[in-house]
Amino acid sequence: MAGSDIDEARALCFEYGKELGFTKARIEKMIDLTGNPISTLRLLTNLAVEARRMVKLENAGKLKLPKAPPKIPDAHEQ
């Protein structure tokens, strides 16, 4: 695995994470949690797949999701 691969994975984490609604700080925490950007990218991809699956189930009437709060509190605000 080349350093450029890791750099590219890190950049993709921020790009993809932003599309999923994560802040830069949250993505940094995910990278710290998983240990590297490639694992974080895999995590974000799996999260998107599961979210898509849940939306399909909700649209089919098989799942009822609670409404999201207007603002998700930061861990430091709780």
C-alpha cells in the first residue's frame, strides 16, 4: 500500500463523509477510531449501504424510523 493510496483514501473519506452529513471533526474521529483512512472509507461505504437499505424498507412500509431532531447535539454538548 503506497502513501499516495492512503492520502487518496483520506481525501475520499472527507468527500464521502460530507455527503453523508458528517463534519470534518467527526470524520477525523472515525479515522482515529478505525486506525486508518482506508478502514474509515470502508466504514462509510457500509454505512451508506445500510442507510439505503433502511430507506427502502421504510418506503415499503416495513420499517418506521423516528424523525430526526433538528440538530444532532455534539458529544461535548450533552
